[in-house]
Amino acid sequence: MVKWLHPAQLIRTGLDALVAAVFGARADHRLIEAVVRPQPLFFDYSDEAAGEDFWLDYVSDTGDGWNPTYAVARLLAKPSLELTDERGQTHALERGRILVLGGDQVYPGASRDTYEERLVQPYEEAMARSPAPSPDLFAIPGNHDWYDGLSAFMRLFCANRWLAGRRTRQSRSYFALKLPRGWWLVGTDVQLENDIDVPQVEYFRQMATHMQPGDRVILCNAEPAWILAATAKRPRGYLENNLDYLQEKVFGRRISLFLAGDLHHYRRHEDPEGRHKITAGGGGAFMHPTHTPKAERLRDGYTLQKSFPDEKTSMKLARQNLMLIRHSPLFGLLTGALYLLLALATFTELGHHGAAQLPDAIRMVAASIVHRPWSLVLGLGTIGGLIGLADPAFGRGRMLAGTLHGLAHIITAFFVAWSSLYFIVSGLGICAEPQPQALAWIDPTDAGCAGWVPLWTKFFMGCALTFLGGFLVGPFVMGLYLTISVNGFGTHSNEAFISLAIPDWKNFLRLRINRDGELTVYPVGLERVPRKWKETNAGPYEPAYEPDDPRATGPVLIEPPIRVRPRD
């Protein structure tokens, strides 16, 4: 799994996001592809599966760690699955004629090598080839696919090539599929600004002229605007307005099923008319919580029906942040360095001050701050930086949350440095020599010391212990902040779970259009993915590896099949 809190990864991801924000919005690749990449208004599958059921698969947020990505790819590759739902009923599911990738195909950012390592290789190992008729593959980009300006995405998905036994057909980052019995599937590209560009809207407008009055639409979007809007105390954003525009003006309220990823869990909302909005971002990326952001009821009357994992389990998993150092051990390098800098900025001889002399120790540190103004600047910079990192979802309490978080680290750094010096001087009885060559004629025991060492030795011992204390204790302070934030205030849902990089609780959707035109959605869940595998040597048409982990769980239906009404 991507180690998001590794210092090098934090810097790299921050730079990628900055570059994408600065240049991506000003160099919209969609405007170029609309001119130079011709694409039919829709890809026609309407005459297939005459008299039979038509199947297709949807998966989103793939390409993180090998175990979850391959585990899902392996299930998608199997010709059929027999799964049991929570009622004990068994359902036979066939592999989809089409596989739709719903966004964020790789993490942490897009590049040719990243796609090859984190997406292509796991999927090729799951199914290198497929017998005719081979499935087709379509993909829409998420924000992580846009980090390189969409270059790697276009090279992989829009060049009419084969990928893991499936043929790619699209030439743009958005598409429309005409499915059997009056159903359509539309895949949009909202780039980085949550916006649908004018050529894309015109493309869908022209496509809609080929639709019949009773046709129904499955809309695939990279982000679940409905959940973000349900918790936002602000006017409707670009993405939600664009979805409304497509629904009201372009497709004429034909959209019966909304699909999205971006949030790495499963949540389904339903309205009184039987339409559904499903967030299914469980293709391989780290898990996101389901207990936040809260979205029990959406603005347009949809209500929450199912979450995977459930909210109680989600809150329990969030508490693993209290052992943050176990999940992101190298994050301690950052807190260790911060605590050491804070200690050096206010360096004071506290080695002889025990707990009973706490007021004296505080006064000495305060006096040091007065005489060293740059230590005050460093402290204020720490608080200011953590205010900036505080989740905007705190609203008016953001400054307070960031200030308390900053003060917690500063106070902890004080106690770590103080205890380090006290341990060296009073615990080990080590004192710095009072003057050059003093050891030659003065007995250190006369000064209450077990022994004298050069001043620089004592200094570096104090620095080492302070850094070590910050390495061990700092992640706990951060983890406590994240736990309280996500479980108590519903904030920092992303940061609290990238820190854990949980590979489990994966999901994808298998959809069936039956002979009567009824659409049924089968949400497939995998609670614990395998950590060990064994080779099968079964050939290119079968998965190269099978689970070899007794603790892994098998796939199940997250909830009973979801039926979407057919056309009128």
C-alpha cells in the first residue's frame, strides 16, 4: 500500500497536487482531445445478448497495494461467481461483457511506470487473455489520473489497445454506451475543477438525441457530488450543478442510477421513486470511513440504505490511529525533527529539575523564549502550520482545532526534552565538564555526578533522546488528534485513513440487464483480502495466483440485489 505519511511521499504528493492545481486547470486536455480525437457519439451494444441477460462490471479506485488490487482483479476475471447475500440466498453472477473503471486508476499519482506497476501488472496476472468474445474496457479519469495532465491515462486507455484480456475502445476521457433494452451508460470527466467542459456537454447533448422517450441512463462520475453536497454548508458547487444540468437539460431526468468512486467504501442512497446513488470506490485503494462525512439524507430526498463497512466498524477502525506509529512508522521522523527543533530553540539546562520543580522549569523556558525571539517564531509557525492543515470541515472551529493541535505538540515537545535532560543528568548522573582538562584534577563525585563527559557529548545525547522521544510520542499526539477529529467531529476523514492504509473492505459492482429490461445491481464485497498467494500455473486465461491465507474472507454480496425499474 502507498505509505501516505512517509515524509518523502508527503512531499512528492504535495508537489504533484500543487503542479496539477496550477497547470492542470490552465491546460485542459479535454479541449484538445475534442478537436484531434474523433469518437462516435456512442458505442453500440444494444443488439448483443438477444434473449439473454446482459452483464457489465463497475470498479473504481484501483491501483494501490498489490493484495487488494489483485484480489479484486481476480474476482472480476472469473467467468462466473456464486455469491451469498445476507439473507442466505445464492446468486450466480457472470463476468461482464464490459468493464468500466470509475476513476483514480492508480495512486499516488499518474505516470507510465505507476500504471504499469500498480494497475496493469495485477490485472494481467489475474487474466492475461480472454476467449472470444473478449470483454471491452472503458475508463473515466479521477483527480489522481489528472496529476500528469492525463498523458498516461490517454496512452493506456485511449489508444485502442489490449489490457488484461480486454479491449479498450474509447479515444476520449468520456464516453457513452448504448446498452440493450433501453439502457445507456454515460461516463463523464470532471477534471480537477469538478467541472464538465463545454465540448463534453455538447457531445452528450448530441448523444441524447438518439435516445428514446422511455430510455434510462446509468451515470458514472468520478466523485460522489451527492455526499459532498449533503455535508457542505455552502452553495451548490460546480460538480453538483453540472450533474443537475445533465439530468434536467440533457437527459431529461432519465438517470436512474448514479455511480461514483473517490470515497473508498460502499454506500447506497435511494429515493422514493426507486432511483439509486451508489458510491463504490473499493477497487484496491485504502479504505475510507463510512461514518463520516454524514449523509443520512441527501438534498434531493435520497436516504442512506447501506454502508460497507457499517458505521460502528468504521469508527472502531478509526481508533487504530492511536497506534499511528505502527501503521506509519516513518511519520515519527517528522515529529522527532519538530520536537528537536522546538527543544533547541528554547534550550535550557533542566537536567537537575524534577517533577517537583515544574514551575521553575516552566519559568526557565519562558525566560529563554524572551531572550530568543526566534523560538517564539518557531512556536507560532508550528501552530500556524497546523491551523492550515486543519480540515475546513471544522468550519468556524478550524482555527481553534489547529491551535489546540499545535499547542499539544509544543507541550509534548517540552516534556520530551525535559525528561531527556533529566534522565541524562539525574538518572545517569552524567555532567558536562566544567572547564577544559577538568577531569584531570577534579573528582566528579564532589559535584554530585557519576562522571563527566565533554559538553558536546552531553549535548548530542540530549538531542538524540529528544529526537527519539519525538519519534515515539509525536505520532501518538497526531493519532489522538485524528481519532478525536474523525470520530468526534466528523472531520479529517481522509487524513485519518490514509494514515492507516487499510487494504480490506473492498468492493465492486456487477450489473445485469434481464430480458424484461430490468436492471439489477449486485454489490460484491471482500471484507479481508488475502496477504499470501500461491501460483496456479493455470495458463493465461486463468488467474496466476490463488489465495493462500486462512484469515482471508471470501467474496459475498454486501446486500441483496438492488433492482432498478425498467423503462416506462
